Amino acid sequence: GIDNPSDVFAIDINMRNGLTFIVNAFDKIYEIKSNLFGRYNVYNLLSAITLLETMGISYDDIFSGIANLKEVEGRLNLIDYNDKKIVIDFAHTEDGLKNLLQTVKSLTNGRILTLFGCGGNRDKQKRPLMGKVASTYSNYVILTSDNPRYENPIDIINDIEKGMFINYTVITDRFDAIKYGISMLKQNDILVIAGRGGEIHQEINGEIIPFNDKEVVHKILGLDK
């Protein structure tokens, strides 16, 4: 745990550059360093440590393994380039978006700009709820297309707007929306691109179109050259 007494627990958690924390594992104290981000990954690592300890794996192997863990594609992927911070994540429900934005808050002292849409032909009831969450935990929001499928992207965005209560911009083309979001970044700001994570295609009117958020960001920043 983190907030409650446990056999395995973490203290002194720092999430500015990856994760560092002190773990007390069955009364043995160790310092953990990881390339992962987010409070939820502290819980994940504590769970892994507990399991591996009960299996008799040496602490040296456990902690070197943690230190060498790479980020999971599409899960809180952080791009830091020339003072521009961009996070790409799969969060596509109101609870997932809330957890993501609360985690991102620990990564910056600047504004949180959130870019997202909702999938078409499903889960219509969540759309205004996601608009409310984005408004609650962001400083500015850009509404765009996710996988509209056979729905009109504007109709999807209209549903999201019912939950919005802060300033926002609508740009239906996701590439243009990402480009606009990056152009808005100022020092210490962070752009959160949510909803698709590591997906490599976009579904529009029955057509499968190649589209990956990270590749788009790299192209806009000139990192694909």
C-alpha cells in the first residue's frame, strides 16, 4: 500500500522524472528507481515486488529488473522535446481520464492541455462525463475525433460538449488538433493526448486509415527525420 500500513509499502514517492520511492518490503528497506510514471505504477511495482519476494527471487534481480523496465506502448508515454511535454495515453473512459490527468498534474507546474475524442457507435452515455472530467482536471481542452466509425464526428463532439464547462476548441481532424495543441504549449505546460494510446489505425466511415498519435507527434516535432 501507500496510504495504509502494509507488509509491503512505499514512502517518499517522487514522480517528476520517472518514479523513485523507498519501499519497505517485509521490513527490508530499498530504494526503487523506475522509468515508469504514475501513482498506479507504484502500486503495480509493489505488487510485483511482493509476488517475486514470496517466490524467493533475489532483491538484486527484482530491483535491477524494475530499473530496466521500459514504458508500455500507449500507456503514459512521455515525450519531452525542447521544453515541450506531451503525454500519450489510452485513457478512453471517464475514470481512466481522471486517473491520467491526476497523474499528469504531478509532472508539471504549468497548464494541462487535454486533447481527446470518443469512439463512434458505442458508449454514448460516457461522452458528457468525459467532458466533465476533462473540464475538472484540465486548464484547456481540445475536442477532436477518436474512432468515429460510422458516426458524424461533430455529433460525437456535441455529446461531449454537454459536460464541458471550461474554455475549449473543436478541431475534428485529429492530426490538425494535435498540431494545434503542440503550438499552444508554453514553458512548463503539458499536452495530454488521450483515448487511442498505441493504436495504429483510425476507423472513419468503414475505412481503416493508418494513424498513430506518437508518430504524428514525432512528425510535427520533426523527430521522424
